[in-house]
Amino acid sequence: MLKKAILFSLFSVICVYANDELHDTIMTLMSKMTLEEKVSLCHGNTNFTTAGIERLNIPPLRMSDGPHGVREEISLNSWAPAGWTNDYATYFPTGTALAATWNPQLANEFGKALGAEARYRNKDILLGPALNIIRTPLCGRNFEYFSEDPFLVSKLVVPLITGIQTNDVAACAKHFVANNQEKQRGSINVKVDERTLQEIYLPGFKAAVTEGNVLSVMGAYNKVRGQHCCHNDYLLNTVLKGDWGFKGVVISDWGGTHDTYEAALNGLDIEMGTDLKDFDSFYLADPFLKALKNGDIDEKVLDEKVYRILYVRFHTNMKKDRKQGEFNTPKHQQLTKKMAHEAVVLLKNENNLLPLDSTQIKSIAVIGENAVREHAYGGGSSSIKALYEVTPLEGLINAVGMDMDLNFSAGYSSEETTDDMINRAAETAEQADVAIVFGGLNHNVGNDSEMADRTSMKLPYRQDELIQKIVKANPKTIVVNISGSPVNMQQWIEDVPGVLQGWYAGMEAGNAFADILFGAVNPSGKLAFTFPKKLSDSPAHTMGNYPGKDGVVHYEEGVLVGYRYFDTKEIEPQFCFGHGLSYTNFDYQNLTISSQKDDKAAVVECNVTNTGKVKGAEIVQVYVGDEKSTLYRPVQELKGFQKVNLEPGETKKVTVTLDGSAFAYFNLENNQCIAEKGRFTIRVGSSSRDIRLQDSFELEKTIVIE
């Protein structure tokens, strides 16, 4: 293994970086370093920094949590807040909210704003985005992630990372890889076959590296095939640095390092957050230095790490004319509102109850703890010390407070829900023209939070009972579900006429929700993951492969994750992948599919018309299914989409280009992605279950995807 590591180190430096303009500068600087100085760059010297080398004008490397906002300052040697008064950040919508926009351009705007805030706060590496696939509805960190679909993840992460890094700040794609549950996260051993790894769990990270040029990647806590991800030889050396040609640094998750020799030889570059008595006892600190001095580890292994670390520094804190950034600007605050507008998903709208007509309504009963609860400061490492956060009740007051009566009743509490609370809320609802229940989850441990998974999909705090009583008291009831994960709605979904999925939608969430409810904005969000009717319908759970047994979890469902499973097995979800209604209607016509040469296999075109009376945005989704394949495949897979804005009566042509990868699967025999020649079904629709147009397409030759 030692010989392999040395050869890999030399190979990566010579081949990957040889033509880089920084190569000679980095090599010269390295030649001036002592062994001790080199090692000092490879591990934390406070909770969120690594050392600098003052005599060589190398500054410390500063990191911050921040997938949806820059975290408050933390004390150097403890997890207590530092107590600063100037570290209030812009609180942006979380990952699942961004994914629900299906808007790559918006992801880029978000990335630019996030990077600018990190730069202003003097951060060099922003620890996000989080790209893990949503495998189970119960994962506590689902709210940070994007989707169950690797294609959608890939299309959003590239512009997001590009946006962050335009500010001379490194993004950090995490958690590499298969960190799909918080339960036993530090020890669980994921057994996943190579095809599933390549088709489902790796594509988002591959896109981050090969298209987004991400400067850092964070290893996951879990094991894959028996080896911890933060020093997993196959994942880091073979796939990430070898196959993908990754140039940046691999950072451990905090406490994710467990062995000096594996960390040194298997691809880890920077060790952070290990729970040892002091920073010098980290695995890549004094024990690493000792092994180098003894000759147990060749110095070339260290040199490869230092080279990568300097490469990232020259793109961040050692870059000339580095940008200054900006923080908590009105522009950033308005961006959070725009993101929230596009994220909200209209799940159900029976008899067009929504949007509410403010000229016809005199009173509204506002029910639920989430109507007044702030969510920024919670969830674990992604907690944000927000400059402000508009709650749903405040948003309603801002929108219509002077024109109608808004009567609030909590109805439930995360402390203890009593019969009296439920009954009082029902009485309030009965006396109002409309009742709006703001329910769902929160960031308490055991809900949407790091370090623990949920124990069920059931709404906590007796909310099912509450909603049933509210809709019985007032048939004009709307439920706004605030969560980052699917929840079970079976007990009341048939009776409630209006349902919105609101997400953790950032500091302007309340104003954005009010805009949607009263029609100032037409909802256009689409679900980025499936809402099962019940937990046992989800593939990881129906097969008994969560949370694992004896420290091992088998990904037996293979590539049938999320809608791939529901559609292939013909299981009816509560709300399907890609679902999202509008206050207008869209008509699809004139599907054409034309063959292309070179790497563009097909061009899919259709006309979409807004047939309603208000402007709106539709997300046209393109799914591909192989009619006859050598290997078993899902009945359909998302391979293209486009968001189109339409005025009433307006028609636009939508064009989606499919390259060879849209038809491909991973072939285990030769370890390549192959699109087999033959007939494919191309479906175009408003969701995975609302297909409007479809036709067959003949791929005339087999394509090997490089």
C-alpha cells in the first residue's frame, strides 16, 4: 500500500498539475518548508482553522460551516459561540428548498451571494454544499441535501459551486459519500454495489469536480465497504483523485479521522475536528510527523498533500487582488425571498381554494407553532445566526394585517401539546372565514437535525389530531407544511382542500408564504423527492435495509432509489417526484425528437402554452426509459428539464438536448457507462406521474461515455 500511495502521489502531482500556471510557484514554496511546517498544514490548529507559516507569508486557512449561510463565529477550542456582535448572517433557504426551484440560474445567484458573505467574513473554505442523495425519508440531514435524483443534484450543484468560488472562496462538496443516515453515522458500514454507487451516489460529486471544479471535498463519517470514507483508498485515491482528476483538498468531517496510516496513505489531506486532547495529537499531526521521521511513511506522501493545500490557498487566501465580498445586503435579502417564492410547492388545491381573495375574506385563523417559530438557529452544524427571520404570522400581518382579522392559536407545542390547546385552536378556526395551519417539523434533535434520524414519518406533537379537528371546524383549511423531509399526511390529506410545502425557506420565508397564499406570486416549485403514503413504501424500508444490522447497512434496492422504485414497482406515492401545481394551467403540444451526431444523441422539443388567466412558470421534465436493456433498469429516469415563464395565452418552444449519458447505464464488465443502441421511450411531462407527451427514439449505435 505504501508503494502504491507514493506512486499515486507522484503521478497526481506530475500529471494533474504539471501544466498549471501555479506549479512552479508551489514547488518553489514547498522547497523552503521544513518537515514540521509541512505537517502543520495538514491538520486543524483550532476548531475551524489550520496553521499558517508566517516566515513564508502563508496565512492560516479559515473554514466555516455554511450550506445555507455563514455560521456564527465559534470559539477557537470549544463549540461555544464566540460571542461576536458582527456575525449575523443572511439566512438562505435550505438545500431541499433550493432543489424545489429546479432553477440552475437561481442556484448560481445563490452561490455568488453565499460566497460573497463568506469572503466578507474572511473565510477561505465554505463547508458546503451538501450533496448526499435522499435515500430515506427519516434522515435527519435531508433538509441540507437536494434530492433523491442524481441528475437534478448535478444540474444544481455545478452553478452553485461556480457561484461560490467566483468570490475567491473554496466550496466544499460534502459528505463524500453515501452519508444517507445520521443513525450510527460514525460507524455504519455501507455495502453498496459498484453500479449503484456510480449511477446514484457519485454523479453529483463527479459533476462538482469535473464540471464545477470544486476546490475541496469533505469525507463522510460512515464507512463504505469496510473503510471509513475520510480515508477510503478506493473513494479518494482511485475515484476522486484518479478517475476524476480532482486537484483540490480532501478534508475530513469533524471527527471523521480514525487512523494515521490510512489517513496518510488513502487520500486525506486535512484532518479537522478529531476529539483528542489537543491539536498536536491529531492523526495527521505529531503521529504523522513521527512516522515520516522514522521512514515509515515516505515524505512524497506528505508533499502531495501540501501541494494540494497550497493549490487551494493560491486560489483563496494567497490569491492576488482577492475580492472583498459583501454581507447582509438588501440584494442578498431579496434573493432569499426570490428563492423562497420559487421553492414553495403547491401540493393540493381542491376547488381552487388558493390563492385567497383578500377582498372576500374578513378573518383568518392562523394555527400552529410553526406560524411563530424561527428556524435559522437550529439543525446542527448548518445553524445560522440570522440578522432577522420573518415568521409566517409576521408575513401575513405584513401582507394583510390592516385589512382583516388575523387570530393566532398555537394548537400544538414542541414542549407539550394539550387537549385544551387543540380545542382552542379548533374554536378559533370555526369562527374564521379561512384557517391556515403552519405545521410540520423543526430543527429539534429527532426532527430535521444533524446527529439523529426521525423515528417515523408521522407529524410530531399531535399535529395529525390537530389538523383533523381544524378542518372539521372549518372546511376552508389550508396546511402549510414546513419541513425538509417527507411527512405522513394520510390521516387528513383527503379532507384538507389546500396544501403547500413551504420548506425552511430562509429569512424572508413569512413574506414569501404570504405572497403565495394571496396570489401576489404564482407557485412554481416542484418536489425534488417523493412523498410516500407510508414509510414502508420507501425502498430502503420496504426491504428492511434501514438502519442496518450489526453495524452494516445493505443498499439492496440498488439503483431503484426514490421515484425509480415507485414508478418501476407501480407503487402510488402520496405526492410524486416532480409534482407541483400552479394557479394557472399549461398545455403541452407538438413533441418532436430529432437525432444528432457526435455526443448529442437527441434533441427533444415541444410547445408549452399558458392556458390560464395569470402568468406562471412551468418546469418541463424529460424522462428516458430503455425499452430493452442488457441489465435491469428503472422504467424511467429524469434526464432533462427546463423552467419556462409564460404570460397568459403565451406559447414557448422548450428544447432539451440529451447527450449519450442520458441513455446510459454503468456496465460492470468494463467499468464504463454505456448507452446501448436500441429503442428508448422519451416522456415529457409536468411530473414523473403527469406525463403529457411521449414517443420512441432509436439510438442507432452504442455509445461509450468517457
